[in-house]
Amino acid sequence: MISFRSPVARAHLIAESALVALVLGVGAVALPGPGLAAPGPTVTGGTPVALAQPADPFLGTLAPSADADVTGMYAPQVAWPLVAIHAALLPSGRVASYGSPVNAARQGGVVYDDWNPAAGTGAASHRQFASMHDYDSFCNALEFLPDGRVLMVGGNSTTASMVYEPASGAQTMGAQLTQQRWYASVLRLPDDRVLVLGGADYYNTGAYRTPADNTKVATTPEIGTGTGAWTRLTGATSTVAFGAEDNRWWYPRASIAPDGQVFGVSYNQMWKLDPTGTGSVRSLGTIPNPIGASGSSVSYAPGKLLFAGGGQRFNETAEVATNAATVVDVTPATPVVRSVAPMRLARNWLNLTMLANGEVFANGGTRVGTQGGAANSAYQSEVWNPVTQQWRAGATAQRIRTYHSVSLRLPSGSVLTSGGGLPGPENNFNSEIYYPAHLFSRDADGVVRWASRPEIRTMSGTVGYGRTLTLGMSDARQLASASLTSLSRVTHSYNTDQRQVPLTVAQQGDSVRVTLPADRNALPPGSYLLQGVDTAGVPTPSQIITLRRDGTPGTVTVYEAGQETPAETGGTSEPGTVPLTPETTIGLEAVNFLGFRARHQNYAGKLSAVSAASSALDRADSSFRVRAGLADPACVSFEAVNFPGYYLRQQAFTVYLRRSDGTAQFAPDATFCARPGLTGQFTSLQAYGHPDRYLRHRGYKLYADVFDGSELARKDMTFAVRPALAG
């Protein structure tokens, strides 16, 4: 059973990520382990589940670039222990990746890396699990099973299947497939069965040169539970969908259609597969701009797919990439196909990633295969708007992301880009994180800052088809929309059935009700990022929910604790600021009254102009020793440096300097929880036990005021943590 230490500490005080089932009218049900067992006992009383915000290594801590609000921004590249050719965002919020051995530039999927974004980007944020079997996962296909484990199919171990448990690294070999499945696709269906599509014999990359010879390509799909025997769908044998011609067998781009069947594109061939019985496939014509094996796709709205770039049949050919983009509406029986505005750059081996606001991020790629050189490489990203169906320029990366690269959206709203190489031109043991433009804002004075974001703080109701969830928000700002995005599982420019599904929204104050679709075809069972977007276009950080096919209550992820950094303790690292760390001495400067600091004067909390040139008394009165929170060590308390034992305390929501009066109320009143600044930068201090109140200067006095959503309140409630002027 999960217990929370305090209402303000929220769920991020849990040391390890947990999955919590939501049951209408009752509250949280704890699941033992990583979601592999049946739900535990129900916690009664109807209390909403408290939710932490997902950790991110750089969000709010980097100084925004001058045009970040227009193009977005890449964080500096960081080391990665292996070349990430395959990656998946796990239901826990962690990232699994694999491709090469650790620090070895050679092919061989014999190590699995687990990255914890809450631990930063250093070596300690990664852990690796060695292969327990002879299974080589390089160039395989991956998909989530209903219990949260990862199914791996084919790859260099061509007929093998394996089930991987990310939390423990446990690996269980599964049943052999009947055909070799090197470069196959795998897709979980609305009924939870798993469908394997395409693939070929090991290293049969030249199959397209003999298009009539299909003896070494897998033209017959197989289906199963993922943990038992595989069955051939003999009625669905198809050379149109999976044949040697044009290497149509190479990671067929497949997606669940609104009718529950599987829609796909192979090179330029559209097809639909009915998985019932022995299966069947029918051809649906062609798209005008072949994506080949090197284009990418995404289901950006129900029944609507975007295909972009590509055109290469094999990564070592001299085929030049296209910049073309195509939209296909698969809702009608006969798909409606339209060419839309082309990308700014031609790209083979690009990645398309759904952003939280419904736009599509394109990054990486080359004009020709794995050739190097600046002229051949697409360093600049771009973003597609589904409303205007136009592309605009995005930020420029430091490293090329080409063949064997991956991109996936993190719960924070940023995009992890990684890998590329084996073969080159670069073998990238590194990653870069992209922060979209909607995470930034430009002030009236022209300064670009991290945007102030709404947050989903609590959740109640039932995670289930056709059910309604109630979201407790951080404030009452209006949400314009809400949506679900499938968790990424990506390799070779194909993010398996990546889809964005809109939700109906009703809002009253800081309470938002979202209703999930009742149709399992529109929302196949599995794990999704849940986010809202406010009327300014700023998205919330995402919460992860998991829906179950059988109608039993689904789950919501409670993120694990983050690293102890300024970002985790609520602040952002701005020039001249210092971390809000226990046992340090600091000052609190008002961000909208530069040179004015919080202080005590005659035992009252005040705001005064104080500098290094001020009197010794003024400098001492504005200096505080940070202590671990008297009511909660995850928060902080402020002890006067010149009055030991006296703390800033709110009484009836006015701030004073007080010594403990021996009551149980003193510790909570003298505790504040650091949060990211309400202006999008610096630090705001939440009154412990009062999540709607923050330390605020008003009329040069200090209060614990209710945040009313106004711009003035955002500024009055945000402070820069400065070095103390006295110690």
C-alpha cells in the first residue's frame, strides 16, 4: 500500500516509481512491483491520488536561447553508454535503450540500458543489464505487453522472441517464430494479441534487387500473445505488403485503423490487414511520395497519418531523400490521400515525434544514406503544424541523427534524441534533448524565459474506456484541450503506432474533467502520456496512465524522486543564483523589485532594498540559513542568521520571525516547499500544507497568499535565491 508523507511533499517522495490503480469513488490501489501482478487492496475514502511532476535533466535550468520561443532549443549533448538504436519510454517514466555493447562501436544487442531522468544525465543515471541468453536484439522489433514488459521479436537472432522486464533486467526467452524476422515490425492489437509483420532473412538487404524472389522475406504475418506459441496468418500472405520488391518487408509502417484492422504503408504501397481468423490483406493503392525504408510516420489525429521523408530502399544505396510529406485519412473504406507542404529539408532516416501540443517534430536524417559531411546531414529540426499543415524551422542540433537513431518524447514535454551509426558516418555515444518552443515565452521586455506551465497535481476517477477522470490542477488557468499520446517504442525511423488521441474537457476552476474514448480501436490498450494545453498554447507536464482491455481499472504512474538539484528543489539555475540547499546561507531577492530582499524587521517579514553597501544590520536581517523543513525534510525552513532558533513563519497567512512556541502548528507554519518559479524562472515557495498559497511580497510586507493566476501574483511570488550578504 502506498502512503504519502504529506500533502505538499506529494508522491515524488516515494523512492521508486509505483503504479496506482484508480477506482471511481474510492481512490488508490497499489500494485506490487512494476505492474506485473494483480491490484492490491483498495484505499477507501475517495481521496484523489497525489501526483508528482516528471523530472527532466535540463528543464528550467538552462538559460533560454534568444529564439527559443520560436525554434525551441537543444540542451548540450550528454554522454550515452551505448549507441541507442532502439529505445522505449517505459510506463515508469524511465527510458530503455539498446543497440551496441557499452562503449563499443560494434553491432550487438547484448546489453540493455535503463536511464532514469530523475537522476540527471551522468553515469549514475544509467544502469545496464547484460543479456542472459544468446539472444542478439540488434535490429529487432519491440512492443509492450499488457503487463508492462517489453516483447522483443527477431533481429540478429532472427526467429527468436524474448520478454524483457525493465525494472529487474530479467529476460525470458519465448517461442520461436516460423520465419526469420530481421527488420520486422510488431504491433499490439486492440484485443491484446501481438502481430508480427514483415522482416527477412538475416542481412537480406539486397532483396529488392530480385523483386520476384520472395523466398528469403517473410510475406506471412504471425500472431500470438507474445508469451506463447506463434500462429501463421496464412490468409494474410502478401507480397504487396511484405514482399521483396522495393524491400517492402523492411519495418512495415503499421497502425491500428478506426475499424480495428491494421493499416500500413510499405515503400509506397497502402494496405489493410484483417487479423481475424487466418487473416487477409487487401491492397489500397499507393501514396504519391514513397517513404521507402527510410521515411517516418505518425498518427497525429484519429484515423489521420502523416508520412514524411525517406525514399531509400536500403541504407547503403545512393538514393536521394525526398522532402515530401503526405497525409492519409484512413477513416473511410478508401483512404483519402493528399500531398501537403514539403519539409524544408530532404531527409532519409529521420524521426517524427508527437509533441504535447499536437504538433509533429522532425529531426535528423541525411540526403543520402549513411554518407557524412555537413552538406549531406540535416542538423536543423523542423515542426509540422496539423492545423496549417505547414512546416517551420526548429532548433539546430550539434550532432547528426541518421540511420539507427531514435527520438522519443519524455513526460516533461522534451524530446530525447539519441543514437545513429553502426554503420556511420558517426557512431553516436551521446544524446541531445530538445525543448519545444511552447515551453518558452517572451516577456514584454523581449526577454525569453521558460514558460509558466499548468500542472496536473491530483487524479481521481477510473482509468477505463468511456470513463471520466478528474484532474486537480495547479491553478485555475483554462485548458484549451487535453490528449493522450502513446508511449514511444522506436527504431529505424519507425515509432510503433505512435498516435495522439484528443479527450473531451470540462473545467471548473482548478478542477478539470477529461473523458476517455470508449472505443478500443481509437485508443488501443496500453500506456499513454496524458497532458493538457492551456489557452496560451503551453502544455502541462504529462502523467502516464495505462488502460486495460478487459475493463479492469487501469493505472497511473507515480514518478520517482528526482536528483537534488536546483530544478528539483524548485528553482532554476540563473546567473547569480545559488541552490536552495540545507545548511547554506542565502538571500531571497524579488524578481520584479531588483535589489529588494526578503528580511525580518521588528520580527515582521518585510521587503527592503538591501545590498552589499547596506548596514550590517540590514544585511544580517536579509540573510537566512536554509534548514531541512521542520515539518518535512523534502522542503525547507529559513532560520535568521542573526537570531538563531528564529524562523520565518506564516501565522494567519502573514509572515513573521518567530521562535518555536511548542505547538504542533509551528513546524508546518515555518516550512516552505520550493517550486519552479511561477514566472517560469527562479523559485517560488509554497506554504507547507497550503498548496494554493505561496510566499509573496505585497506592499513591502511578506504573506502566504493564494495564487490567483494573475501576472502580478506570478512575479510577486517568485524570488531569486542569491548568496547571503551576511553569514
